[in-house]
Amino acid sequence: MENQLQKQHLVSSSLRTEYFSTGWMAFEFLVGFISGLQAGSILLIAFGLDSFLEIISGSTLIWRLRKEANGASAEEIQSAEKRSSLIVGTILLLLSVYVIFVSLFNLVNHQAADTSYSGIAIAFASVVLMPILTFMKRALGKQLHSDALVEDGMCNITCAYMAATVLVGALLTFFFNWWWADSVAALVLVYFIASEGWESSQEGRGKD
């Protein structure tokens, strides 16, 4: 009985963490995407779109945790996770191709992005917040023996690296007015997006 109550408490804590994380990703998507459109920044647009995909991933994990709380079978949960991972991974890889194409186009045509104060602010906030969420999700995931929750926490670390890349690109544009900084930083961002997409798609196919 005590173990069951402890598990329910862990699941509830995990759900609250995921609700907050997914809510933040929704806010990050809106600010990043809109700021990117206003500033003409492919870096911020890519950051916002990646956050949107994190909403899908987080929503799937919330569904998984709720199913676990209600006693769903492990096979049902695993099947849904694989489908979601494959879809999100494929979209991330397509997003990488898009970012590469637009960044190279901007570099060839000397297209510069305007400074985005809201973009700088959201990137700085994410650099601070994401490691905290990673620590919380990994701790809860290990206690629940949930690899999915631990892996979701590692996605937050990737988001922190992305946010740091966005922050560097935006600050270089702000302080030095380097026309190429946004596009070059976006190409660096592709590494994180493509790595995350490849790993997610492989998980969706059931490969290690």
C-alpha cells in the first residue's frame, strides 16, 4: 500500500513537471516564432518550430504518464511512444533541411536579421530553466523506472544548447551588427536539431 501511494505521488509530481515544461515550450514557441518572423531571423524561427515539436513530445509523455496512473498496459504505452517518436523525428530532420537551405540562401545573398530583444530574453530564460527541468525529470524518471521521462529530460539539455546558440547569434547581431551571425548560428543549431531528429526517428523504428 505504501509503495503504491509513493508511486502515485511520483507520477503526480512527474505530471506536474511535464505540464509546466510543455506550457513553457508553448510560450517559447510563440515568442521564438513570432520574434523570428518580425526580425527576419531563421535562427529564432527554427528555435520556435523546435519548441513546437517539443510540445508534441511532452504531450505524448503526459498521455503516457496518465495511462500509467490509470493502469494501462506497457505494450499500449510503448506502441504510442514509438509512433510519436517516428513522427517527431521525421519532422525534425525535415526542419534541419529547411534551416540549411534558408541559411545558405541568406549567406549567399547577404541577408541580415534585425535585433530581437524578445528573442534574446526567451533564449536567456531557457538557458537558465532547461537544466533545472533536466535535473527534475531525470530524478523522477529514475525513481519511476521510466526511461521515457529520463530521455525527455535530456531533450531539455539539448534545448538549453539550442537556446545558448540563439543567444550567442542574437547578441552578435546586437553588439556587432554582423550580418552573417544569424545564419551561421542557425547552421550550428542544425547539428542539435538533426541529432535530436535522428535519435527520435531511430527510437520510433525500434532501433538503439
